[in-house]
Amino acid sequence: MPELPEVENTRQYLLRSGLAGQRLGAPEITWAKTVREPSVGEFIEGVAGRTVTDVQRRGKYLIAPLDDGQYLVLHLGMTGSLRIHDAGREPPPMLRHLFPLDDGRELRFIDPRKFGHLWLLTDPADAMSKMGPEPLEPTFTIGALTESLAARKAPAKALLLEQSVIAGLGNLYADEALFLSGIHPERTANTLSDDELSGLHRAIVTALTRSVAAYAAARDAEWPDPPTALSPWTIPRAAGEGCPRCATTVEMIRVRGRSSWYCPACQPKDVT
DNA sequence: AGTACGTCCTGATCGC
DNA sequence: TGCGATCAGGACGTAC
């Protein structure tokens, strides 16, 4: 599902498609609950006629500054994706919203499960002030990770999903980072050793960096319709599959209601 | 405050 | 073959 690498891929796709510089027409919103702020009417009125000046990303949020100082903010939820196509082209199934562009194309918001959301904000930085560090920027340090986990008794897996701890991780990359660092998903966060914390920090950066690169290569190879989803992780997510490191059959448990795949040999629950 | 869990959604898949 | 039940999980609201 859209996590940091997928959202970053979307950002790069939108920029390369020339969204910046385009003036938006009145958006067609077919699922009103998608708009979180302001009202749907104010959102449509506020977006119409404005020009997009850039596409930025914070965690899993896409932020498009507009030429009047406001910001169009998008979250893809679990199944959302964005495409820019000619207005005449057959609309895809599950098209939920569209933003007409002044060059005859349109920005399409496709979202089967309707978990994506839209905002029109004057101060997105304030709205996102509780979000944790960007894992691919220098602010994400071992010290920052240690500090945010030190007093927590929840399972490590659950905390990796909290956007206030790290911005941009989701269920799949959380599992991947735990696998790469050899940490069982149910390990209590405040029992992680210094070595485990530094290994987890490195694993998060490695997993995300690897995936961002995989998307970049796919964009180049498959332009102008690059994939919105790859599977650029190493821990298998299917019953009966073997660990890529030791061939032990991987297992799945539920942590906070989320499926968590791990290798019982490489990620022991009890560390001595 | 920290932790845990239900809720929103619908296409795909599973079991009888 | 068909149909109901289950699963998937990001972020938030609520409860303890």
C-alpha cells in the first residue's frame, strides 16, 4: 500500500508529468467524505483557478503549494493512486475525483477503498507538526529513534507504524525493517539494546532507500505509465515461503490487528 | 500519557 | 456454480 516509497514515486511522477505550472479547474469530488478540510464547497471553490507551483512530500502526504499561498494536501490512504491523463482518455475503474488541468489533461484520483483524503490548508506544516522525522533525511538519527522508543512498552512493530515516531513507514516496510534488523515484531520497544536500535535505524534507511531506487528504475523503464506499486522487499508475505536468508518457513502473527510476517529463526522473540 | 481496539470502505479470495 | 464470510490496513476516535 502507499507508504513513503510509493508516495515519493507518485510525487516524482507528478513532477515529471508537468503538474507544476498547471492551473486547476473546479475539481469533481464524487465522495464528499474524502475532503477533510475545509467544507467540500469551500475546497472546490478554493482550488478552482489556482496554479500548482510544486509537489512536495511529508511522510505519506503529498503537498502541492498553490499560487495563492494555500496548499492542496493529498493522502492516498491504502488504495489510492494518482494519474495524469488526457481528458478524453477512458476513465479507469474506481476513479473517485478529478482535477481538470488547463492544458487539456486531468489529474485523476483513483481509490477503490475510499480511504484517501484531501485538504486545502493555509499552514500544512502546523497541521503536520506532530509527525516524526523523515527517515531519509539527516534529522532521522539513531538518537532520535532511541529517544522515541525508550519509554515505550508497546511492541516495536506497533511503534514503527506511528507517524509521530517515524514519518512514512507502513505495515509492509515496518515488517521489512524488522526483518533486516533481526527484531521480532512483538519485542517490547524499551527492551531493545543499543545495537538493536542502531541496526533497526540502518534497516529502515536501507529498506526505504532500496525501494525508492526500485521505483525510480521502474519509472524510467515504463514511462509514461510507471507502476504505482512494486514489491521491493525481501521478507515474503505468503504462507509456506522460505526466509531469503536462512530458508526457514516464514510465519505471520497479528500485531495490533496488522498482519506481521517474520522469520522465526532470524527474528527470535526471546533474546538471551 | 500510553496502550489497545473498532471504524471506515470495497475488491479479491475462500469455504461450503 | 454461487453466495456469504473474511481479509487487506492508514489514520483517527474512543475507551481504559
